[in-house]
Amino acid sequence: MFFTGRATAPVYAETTRAAASMSVQGGVPVPDRHTAAGAATAAENFLIAEFRVSSGTLDAAAAVSVLLSPQASDSARQALAAPTGSTNELAKVRTAFAALSAVVRTYNDDRATVDVWGVAATSAQVNPTPTGTEDWGSSTVTVDWDGAQWRVRDQRFSSGPWPARADQRLATADGDFGFRFSELPQHGWAYVAEQ
């Protein structure tokens, strides 16, 4: 079993340099490392892409083209479905996902199964005051190697586990959504370093 997380994280500068070298297509990093760490990176970035697509900050067609297997399950396809809200509505809500740990449950040259635990945080610019929510959950992501990169075949989500709660923390959001429009193309994608 291959485990990643804070306890095993390498020096930040080294990870940042490695992440910067990832090839990007349509704004999405291509999961082309044929290793367990590469499979874990593919799983984490699929989940990050899911929330970016739903927020309207990542093109759904580009994410599907780069990340999904032709044999992807309905669950995996639905995760990258284009949002149905208007541009104006999407601009008032921002959801981001942070992967906090990944465990490669199974791995061979053709397929890997990765459990990813993380949090999705949503901020909404609504009247009379801004609001925020946090949702903790675990996803089991199955990826297939197509000869050139990992592609997502399936995704299964379950809620929790939750850390110690701080229920009022997100209620103090100040409603400044300037950060939404200053995202860099490669900012915020995951990179699991080789062990």
C-alpha cells in the first residue's frame, strides 16, 4: 500500500518545482507518470477538477478529454458534467477541493485504486451576508493506464470522516471574491511526489 499525506510530504520547494513541470492540456495537468504516485496524483486532480468544473472555472469538455477513460462509469462522467447555472450565478459561489491524504489501495501496470480524503469548502456571496460550508469526504477513484497516461474509470464518494469541528469559522467569511478571478492556470493542482 502506498500512502501520502502531511507526514510523508517532501520539502515544499521540491514539490513545487516538480508540479511546475507537469504537462498541461486545456488547463488540466496530464497524469502521465506511470507510477503509484502518478496514479495518486491523477485521482487527486480528478477530484479538484470536479469542483472547478462545477464552479465554472474549468471547462468541462477539457477536463473530460484529459481525465476520463472511454469506459468511465456514469458516476465519473457525472462528476465532470458542465454546470447548469448561469454565469452570473456561478460567479457568486466558489467551491474548492483540497486533498489531504491519498492511499493507493491496489496498483499494477494497468490499473490503480486510490482512496482520497479531503474537504470541499464553499463560499457564497449572498444577501444579506456571505455564507460558507465545508464538506469532508472520501472518494475511491479507479484509474486505468492507457499506454500514455492514467484515466479515471470510476469514482465512489462517501461522507466523512470529519475532523474536530469549528462550526462558526466559515460563518465569518467577509465576502471578498477577488481571489476567484486571479487563479493561475497551474495553481492549486495536486502533485504527489515519488517516494
